[in-house]
Amino acid sequence: MKILITGACGMVGSHMVDVFHAQGGHDIIGTYYKPTTDLSDIAGKAKLAECDVRYYKRLLEIISSEKPERIFHLAAQSYPTVSWERPQETMDVNVNGTINVFEAVKFVRKLEADYDPVVVVACSSAEYGLSLTPENAPVKEDTALLPLHPYGVSKVAQDLLSFQYFQNDKIKTIRARIFNTTGPRKANDVVADFTMRAYQIEKGLLKKLRVGNLSTKRAITDVRDLVSALILLSEKGKWGDAYNISGNKVYEIRDIIPIIEEAIGMKVETEVDPALLRPTDEPIIYGDSTKLKNDTGWKQTYDLKTTIKDMIDYLRSKQ
């Protein structure tokens, strides 16, 4: 099978490359632009092409020449905090990048009517925003979309664009609403930040673990379970539908610290850093993945203890 992964050198994309490469027999094409992971981790596992998805001609060139049977659109400006600082860039990458993927597919189909790829779009729990309250948890796919930052708004746009291209152009789309996900190669989420700082404490580079709000609650999924869900959706999902991909267990952020201490074999002293406190913070982010499980048979196989151990081991392997 020929597979295109946009954003292949992000955390999720790199793990997806690993999975398809391990399966063997696939022709894997991965695009990257300002990669957030070490390119050497997937070197030789996929045909990598530099591509800023904001530029339609380059994306069209790749899709028209390769004609992938499955497209996993993962490329994005994926940080809510950055979206406040650079809202125009966030919207351009996430919204216009998604339009460019679908328009490229449409263009190829004009020339070859039988070209009929599956397009899985990485949407986000950030779309739910203000709806992420304790009384709504776990949120279902029909919960109101009330995003609280430009990143969340851009993901709503991606989501609805995917629906529109399915309805109007019959492109086989899947809208994957991804909840908190972490794992080896991850940067800039609470688990990745905590594990990095704990690793630096282990190495004697830091004395204390800087923390923000420890009382919020998050369901956390291992990136390898997320990749499994995305692949299953490309095979068994209902075209045009939205699916939550959320961990089954909710953690209060403070509960992550003892798991990290066990992974590094030492206690850590914490201190609250005011810079890490957000003006608004969803009290709980937890999704109902029943629809995903019923339609695809997906199961979460990695617990947080295993995920954190693997994250620490990955950091150690890079030294």
C-alpha cells in the first residue's frame, strides 16, 4: 500500500512511520517542515519530502506523483500557546494546509476518476473547549464545539472542512479528535516537560521539578495507542464521521509525579513556577471513545507507567 503521512517528523507521524515500516511491504512517503523530532529516528524507513503544507503546488506535486491510497494529515501548528502569539500562522497552516490536501486530491481525481484515497485528519479535543467540564466528562462526539484559543478554532475548521469535502466531493474522510497524547519523542506537554526535567534532575542539571497547576485532570493516551487508533480508523471508520481518541483513565496532574519518581529511581522536590500557570485551564479533558471501540475494536494497551518509563529511556538513549 502507498501511504502519505504529512508531518511525518512530528511525534505522532514518526511513530506511524515506525509502525508501517515494521509491517513491511508499504511505500511510505512522509512530508516534513521544521521537524520537532530527530530525523535520524526514522531515517531510511520512509521516503521523506520537505513540504510546507501552506503551499499548494508542492503538496499537489507530491500527491499527484505518488497517488497515495491512504493519507494521514498530521502536519500542523500544534501548540495552543503558540496560537495566541501567532494566530495568523496557526490558521494558515492548519486550515489552508487541510484545504490544500483535499484540493490536491480533487485535482488528481479530475485526471483519474478512479483515484479514491482515504484521508484521516488529525483534529483535536481542543475543539470542545468550554464544553470540557466535569459534568460533561467524558465528552461525546456530539458535544458542543466551543474552542478557547486560536488553535482550537483552527481544529474546528479542519474538522468541518473534512466533513464538507466528504459531503460535497465524496472524499473518504475521517475526523480524528485526539485527546492528550504523549510518549517518546514528545515535547511541550505536561508529561514530556515533567519527564525532561526529571531526567535533568537525575543527571544533576536541575535541583527541583518546576510545575504549574497540579489539580487539573487529564485522560492520557500513549502515542503508540493513538497511531493504532488512526490506522484502524483508516480501515474500519465510517467515512465523514468524527471519532474521539481518548485514554480510558483520568489522572490528576499531581499523580504523574510519583510515576516519574519511580521511573528515575529517586524522589524529586517540586516548586510552582508562575510562568507555567495559565489564565484559563480546562479542569478536565476526557473523551468518550465508545464509538471508536465499537467501530474498530480499538483497545488501549499502554499504561502511563510504561509510557513514562519509555520516555525516560528514550531521553537516556539520546545522550
